[in-house]
Amino acid sequence: MNTFMRTTFFSLLMLGSVWAVHAQEFRVGYVNTDRIFREANTAKAAQTKLEQEFSKREKELVEMSNSLKSATEKLDRDGPTLPESQRLSRQKSVVEFDRDFQRKRREFQEDLNARKNEEFQQVLEKANRVVRQVAESEKYDLVLQEAVYINPKHDITDKVIKAINANAGNTTPAFGNTNGSGLSPAQGPGPGPSSK
């Protein structure tokens, strides 16, 4: 019986040590996609591109909003003293102007959201390629993008952002590529040919 207990004890000890070795080899990483969308040069370039693309329409909407506000205030101020036909005509004009403004604002928002989704989908695809490259090169078994809690020692977001920024000019980024585009992370991609 004594031999049986000793054998069982050593078997369990060996099994526990084998399990501990395997558990130590399992590497987990975490990537904060919100930070990538804020800090990666490709995301910043996409944001700048969108701002340039939509700034004229946004300015027109602001001017239109100011004109609508002025027309409404003038109608409120002058309305009680105007003849009824003229007051109704101005009210109709203000309502039509407001309807046109609301339509243009809605179209602007829809177009902006669609373009933002397009641009940031490209940023996400590039980021996912870089995450995969970092994970493979540093032998991570699992990389998460969403979690309730992550120990900061598992956060590889800085590595991913650095790799994205280092390869911002390349169409096929490679983690650790030192001969890339020649751009420093601060320079980012320059203005390229317009897609329109």
C-alpha cells in the first residue's frame, strides 16, 4: 500500500509539473482597437482625408443653419406686424428652407458615415494584418481585441501601433521591416492621388 501511495504521489507530481510547463508556454496578448483608431498614423491620415473631403459640405451646412436661424428670428420678430398673406408666405418659405436643410444635413451625415466606415475598415484590415504578424513573430497563442479586464502586461497595442506606423507607406506591411517606405512614424503617409 505504501508503494501504491508513493507511486500515485509521484505520478500526480509529474502530471502537475507537465501541466505547469504547458501553461507557461501559452501566451496571450491584447490589442486596444480604440487606441489604434486614435493613434495609428493610418487612422490619423484617414481622419484627415475625411475632414478634407467633407469640410466644404460641412461649411455649407453651417452657413445654411445660420441663415435658417436668422430667417426664423426675423419671422418671429416681424411676423406680428406683417399682413397675414405675407406672414404665411414667409412661414412657408422658412418651413421649406428648414426641410431642405434637414434633408441636406441627413444626406451629409449618411455620406460621412459611409465614407468613415470605408476608411476605418481599411485601417482595421491593416491593423489585423499587423496584429497577426506580431502574434506570429512573437509566438502569441491568442490575441484578444475585446475583454472585460486585461492585465496591462498582456497589452501589445504599443507594438502594433509602432509596426503600423513604421509600415504606413507600404501596401503590404511586414512586422519588423526596416527598409519600408522611408517615412518616420511622425511623417505618416503623404497626400496620395485622389480616388475620385
